[in-house]
Amino acid sequence: MASRTSFLFTIFLAFPLLITHLSAWPRVKAANNDLLNTVCSTTQNPSFCLKALKSDPRSATADVHGLAKISIDMARATAVRTFRIIVSLDKRETNPQLKKRYALCSVSYDNAIGYIEAAEGSLRTEDYQSLSIQASAVMSEVDECEESFKTPPPGSSTIRLANRMLDDLSNIIYEITFLL
């Protein structure tokens, strides 16, 4: 009888806690949607920002610091992938103008990757001023690559799309620094 009473008492105490925890779940998600909207509304491409951050499952429970980490991870992956594409295009290219363009973009993306790696360290040490500067530097490197595509002959549209994506991701990081 004592064990049954103790079991019922435990259920009696645990049930309200369980209900409270479960009822808080939608509020956490709603609060995080509010955070995503707050972050993304300040960026140069809010719809891209929302899609990008929501595509990562970690964003469902992330705070501002977590969203910065997610954005940096996405920026690193994009920059590394694009750098590899640029190097591959450069190796196959025979047009001297395009070869020069790909070489320039290769240097820009190598620099951008370095800034992103530094940004990871700045976020870890909570040096948000440096993080802001590094995000801005990545955008400058992307702009330098993109500028080279403004004159003929046209180059790879893949690189131009990647430039836009990395610029948008870096802008998310930059804007988040104002909320940290």
C-alpha cells in the first residue's frame, strides 16, 4: 500500500510539471520565430535569412549566439565549396580573361575563409566587435570577386550565385553582432 501511495503521490507531483513543460514548448518555438524575425528583418535579404536559418534544425532552440554560430557554419561551408569550384574552373579554363578572374576570386575566397575562421574564434571569445569586422571583411572579399564579373566575357553563373549567398550569410552574421 505504501508503494502505491508513493507512486500516486509521485504522479500527482510530476503531472503538473509535465503539463507545464509540454505547454511551454509552443511558446519556445514562437519565441524563436520572433527571434528569427528580429534578426532577419535587419538583413539585406530577410527572406533568404529566414529560409537559411530555418533550414538548420539548431535554429529551433538557438539564442542569438546560437544563430551567429549557425550563420558562421553556413558561411564557412559556402565559402569552402565555392573556393573548390573556383579552383576547378581555373584549372580547366583556357580563356586568359576568365583565368585571371578565377585567380582573383580564388584569392578573395581564400581570404574570406580566413576571415570566417577568425569569426568563429571571435564568437567563441565573445569579441563581437572583431566578429562584426570579420563579417564585413568577408562581404568585401565577395564584392571584389563579384566586381570582376561585371565585364565581359561572362563567367560561371554558379560563382555569382555563390557570391550572393555568401554575401547574404555574412550580412546575417554582421547584423547579429548588433544583438549580441
